[in-house]
Amino acid sequence: MGQGKYKGKLSGVVALTCRHMFLLPSSIVDLIGAEKYRYTDFALVSGLQAYLCLLLLFGTYDIHCQYIINLRKRLREQFGVVLEELDSIVSAELPEIVAGIGKYHLCMHKGECRYKHSLHFLPGSCMTDGETLERIWAVTNAIARRTKEMSAGHRIDVLNDHYSDLNVRRVHGMVDALMDKLKTADEMATVASDYLANVESTVEDVKLCEWRAAEMDWKAKVVDIRQHKGLENPYEPSRNVALTSEEIAQQLEMEIAQGDQPEQAGDVGMVQNALTLLAQRKKLRKQVMAYDGSEKARSRLATQVSDFRDKALACREKCEGRIDLAVKTAVSRVDPSQQRDSFPMRDPADDCANGLRESLNAIGEPNGVQSTGKAKKTSKKDKTIADMLRNLDELQIPLPSDYHSAVRAQSCMADFVKIERALREGEANDALDVLRLHLTTYLSLEVRKTQGEGVVHNTIGDRRLQEKRVAIEAAKQRYREVYHLLRVLGMPKKHCRYKPLRDEDCKPFTLLMGEQKLGDSYKLPTWIWGDFSFAQKLAKGQMKNFVSDAARAHWFRHSALKTRWEEEVNVRLEEMWRTATFFAVQEAQWLEYAKDWERAGSSGTCVTARRRAYRWTRLRRYAEEMFPPSIYKAFGMPVQD
């Protein structure tokens, strides 16, 4: 309500609404100043007087995680003194309340709140988003400027008329709204159930029983605010969302050492060392390009370049004894007609011939040294940069992905290709982790920018956002480079985990708790696991622990999604029965009023009552026509004709 330049005593209103956007009678309270707890407390107690007989209520509030903690204590202190003076309030003892946070506001809370108060996971929350009041405020903000300058009585009359009109419109659109919701819920419940059944078919029965028992225990505790302390989050994996390249290297060394050729275990470390040096060279190139011309910076960079060359020479010597020998053997087996000018090295033409044009175009030049071009100036600084770059680039460490497809296809190269591909998968995991981190923090910076104002605040916010955008683009580029190399190394295009990264995929809140957003419940998961049968074949260790942890979190999330959609179906059927019953009760009530006034000789009032009754008759008939017969069977009632 804080709109317009006129500022009166009232700053707005606080109100209660149900999930269908009906404003509850006696629940609208004027705000004087900030939105303090006492205003919300009074609106809550006053609006729920007609529902004190219920055993459980499900409430949503954008700060419910804090509001609910001392609610009972505040109600006893505030209403214990004045309760006898309030005719409209019988009791301040409210039913048990399950505290949820609207899905739009949830992303702005800390991680501990997100799983304890999330409508995605709280039992009984169905598929409501908890943001109905935000939609109502979007409508009522249009009259804020007018009501600001009205007298108190005029303002209340206008708001009451407006809210009553909103409620009446919802009543007349209730049947169609429920039918639309039920249709969507039926479809999504089937999809979610089928997907979860597919996941469960690939998981061991023992683990499945453990997960279900843990889920039941978590559900029993999360609805009680007193048991929230120490409650774990089963809906996302551990902090290490994916295995790093170092962990994959250790696993490969262990597997090879236990195999038929344990001498190949050293090849994993050799390839891993080469990949580390390539990443170090890329980092050094950036530092060299940013050289400021000072002697101190030149000395530091020269030392780093020299250390890199020493490590690269040592790695090169190891590669010559293993990879180069396999390459020479592979080259000798390749048909001379396939040996082009760049042979045996890979080139863009070779990638395109192998169906890698799409990933190649996504990253530009996929591999190799970037040419610095002809220097435009001959200053001492530019000469120093050129010399350092030449020292970095002249020492190459070819890996299997650098060679022609005909070379990689030879059997003598199979082990090296397999090792590099496994390690590149670790690099892809690292790149995705970095990308997710930057996307999440970018969203946080956007929210923080909206919480302040002024030139200085906005300038700092814009600069940080721009820096974060650069980091996001770099992370996207890095993943695309690694993805292309994975495709070069034989990874199929339709891989279950690693997929082409589109710009529209790079949205915040898509994987972890902090990555959820409105609308995710209507989508099947992407970029995550759906088949865990391979986990049963893994030996005990870090790899098996990782896969089991990821599978557990995935199952928890989609079990919750399936349950929410099933709840949505059941609740919509219940609401249909209640709606049809309400229409019938209202119809009978107004017909009874009409008979009473007819007997009393008040013909005009009788006509009005019959007109009201016919309104409910039309609504009842339409509901009975549209609603499925199952809503009556569920309650043991005869199907309406």
C-alpha cells in the first residue's frame, strides 16, 4: 500500500487467505508502520476463529521459519489480558500449525530453512506454492493510490467491496479451476509415479527399505517445529555433488592394480599429471596476458614459467615411453590414404567427419594452442609477454584426444583413451560444480541488489554481477571444451549424464535445494541419474559411496514429488465434493429463507431469496455435470444423477 507521495498513518494491510485465493473474513488488519508480528498474530487469531475445531492447519508465510518459533508464547502474552474485551474472539488457542514457506520466497532463506519448511517436501502440502497473497496484492495495488487519501470508513468500505468481489469471482470460477487442476494433477502423478518406479527398479531392495524408513521418520519430525534441531537434510547429496578428477584417478589406479595388467596403474597418474599441467598452462597464460610491465611481476612470472617447463619436460619424458610408443604402433596400422597433412594429429575436419560439428561449433577451436597473432607494438612489455607465451606453448604434451580418430581407434590406444575419458569426466564434473556455484551466487547478488538503492549501491552491484557473468561464461566454456573432448574420446551423444550445454540450461536453482524454483515440479529431471543399476556392480569404496549418496538424494526428492502429486489428486477430489456440497447447502438454505418470507407475506424478499437460490442451483448443476462421479463414491454416497 506504500504507493504515491501521500504518506498517512497506515502503511498497508496483512490478511489471511486459503490456497484458492479466498480472503478469510475478519482476517484483514491495518498495518501502522512496519509489518510486526503483533499485526500478523491478530489477523491469524481473528481469521481462524471459525476453524478452531480443526486438529491441524497448514500455513505458509514468507518468514514462517522465524514467526512460528514463539507463536504460542506471543499469543498467550497478547491475548491473555485482552481476550475478555474482544467479542469476536473466543479463544487464542489455535490448532497445531505446520509451518511452510512459499516457494518464491524459499530461495531467499538459508539452507537450513529450505528443507525444513519447503512445500516440495512437507507432507500434506500437495502442490500449492504458498504465494496466493502475492497474487492478491498484485491486484489490490492498483487501488492503493486511491485508498491512501480516503477517510478511514470510506477506505474500509472500498477494500471490503474489492475483496468481496474477488471472493465472488473465485466462487463462480471454482468448478473450472478445480477441473483444470485435477487434469494436471492426474497427468503429473502418473508421470512422477512411473519415473520413481523406474528408479526403484534399479535399486537394491535392502537400500529401498532403509530409505523408506528414513523418509517416514523424517516426515514425522519435520511437521513438529520442536524436533527441527539437528534434523538432517536427505533431499540433496553431500557437499561433494560429483567426483573430482583426483578421486576418479585414484579409483582408476585401484581398478587397474587389481586387474590383469597392474603395470598400467602408472598410466593413470601420468595422464592425470598431463591434464594438471595443461590446466596450469592455461592459468599461466592468463597471468602472462595480464602482465603489467613491472620487474617484480616479470620475475615472478618467469619463475612460474620455468617451473612449469621443468614439470612439463618430466611429464613429456614419461609420455614418450608409453603413449608415444602406442601412437607409433597405431600410425603404422592406419591406411596411408587416411594420412592427411596434419596426420597423426586431430583437426577440425576430422571432428566434423566423425559427427562432432555441433560440439565443435559450440566452443570454437576445441584444442591446441591459441595463436597470439602478430604484435601490434614492439614495446618491452609486449616482447616479454610474447617470450613467455612462446616458452609455455612450445612444449606440447599430446594426449590421446589430440590424435586423429584413425589413431585413437586402434586397439593399442584403447587403454589410454579409456583413461583420459574417465579423467575428462572428472573435469566435466568439476566444471559443472563451478558453473552451479556461480549461477547460485549470481542469483544471490541479484536479490541483494534489489534490497538497496542509490548510485553507489547499484554501481557496486552491477560491477559484481558483471564479474559473475564473466565467471559463468568461463565455466560454460570450460564444460563445453571438456564435453567436446569426451565426444572425441568416444562418449555417445546421448549420454545419461553429460549432455550439450545450452544457454537455457544455465539457470539458477536447478539441482540442489538452493537451486529449486517455481515450476520445477512440472518437469522431469535433467542432467541427473535415472538408472542406478550400475551401482550394484561397484566395489566398496569412494565411488560406491558417492553413487549411493547421489541415488539416495535423488530417490528422496522424487518420492516427495510423487507424493505431492498424489496428495494433489486426492485433495482436488475432496475439494470437488466439498464444493458441490456447499453449492447444494447454499441452495437449500436460500430456498428455506424464501419459504419463510413467503409465509410471512414478504413477497419482495421472497423473490430476492429465490433469485439467490437459483444462482446456487446453476452452480450446483454445473458442478454435478463437470465433476467426476468418483468424488461421491469416495465418501460412500450415491452418485448424483
